[in-house]
Amino acid sequence: MRRRLCKILTTAVILLSATYYIVPILADTPAEEWKAPPRAARKKNPIPADDKSVAAGKVIYSAQCLSCHGPAGHGDGPAAKDLNPKPRNLADPKIQEQTDGSIFWKLTEGRKPMPTFEKLLSEDDRWTVINYVRTLKAREGK
Ligand code: HEC
């Protein structure tokens, strides 16, 4: 009788600890793909990507994005290590292939732990920082 109780208790402990350890692991798996609605993705960037805009975008990037996305956009900023999910590598083709409209929508909406920039940045500043993000594209051979 005692043995049976012991077995039941052991099983319970194993099951409980399994849940305790497995649930956070599952929660850590990459979130589903983040996709902008097609209409938002089609929006055109009204700010020409000239030198002036790229320079202004770099200033905005340094103030608002670098802490998470890192100096070269590789997702390795000083605040990145404690975040889950991790900030994305902005040089990655998966991001560079997106339209400006799609990135604009994501900046506006945010997705935890990335903040929404709707209030933090004006619309023009959001388009401007995208012009700078384009310059982070991974260069071939690098
Ligand atoms: C607090 C940290 C933080 C800041 C600040 C931040 N990001 Fe992010 N960013 C993230 C995280 C985390 C993700 C991944 C979110 C996800 O996939 O759910 C992300 C994802 C992205 C993506 C990729 C979206 C995709 O297609 O998967 C882009 C583009 C981006 N950030 C641009 C920016 C820009 C530009 C700024 C500055 C205006 C910025 N981020 C500021 C943390 C941050």
C-alpha cells in the first residue's frame, strides 16, 4: 500500500516538474511570423531616401533602436540579452525584403517586447528611420 502511494507521489512530482520546466521552454520558442496586413504593406514611403534623410534616420536609430537592435542592426544591442523574443537582425534578407510599408506598420504597432512607436516617433520620423534601416542591409561577402 505504501509503495503504491510512493509511486503515485513520484509520478505526480515528475509530472509537475515536467510542466514547470517544459512550459517556459515552449513559451521561449519563436513567436509566429509577424506579418503586416497587405494594405499597410503597400503604403509607399513619402520621404525620399537621400543623404539627408539617411543621416536624420541614423540619429533616430541611435536614440530609439540601437539599444535593442545594436549598432549594425544585428539584434545585439546592450538591452537585447534579457529580451524574449530577441530583437531581429535588421540586416537579414527576411527583413530587408519587406516593403517600407510593412516595416512602418510594425514600428507603429509594435510587438512585445518591441514598443509601439506610434507616440514615440512622428510618421515622418518612422519613414525616415526606415531609410536608414535600408543601409544596414548585409553586404555581400561580409
Ligand atoms: C526594446 C527593444 C526594441 C527597440 C527599442 C526596438 N526594437 Fe525592433 N524589435 C525588437 C524585438 C524584440 C523584435 C522581435 C519582435 C517579434 O518578432 O515579436 C523586433 C523586431 C523588429 C523588426 C522586425 C519585424 C519582423 O519582420 O520580424 C524591425 C524591422 C524592427 N524591430 C525595427 C526597429 C526599429 C526601426 C526600431 C527603432 C525605431 C526598433 N525596432 C526598436 C526590439 C526592439
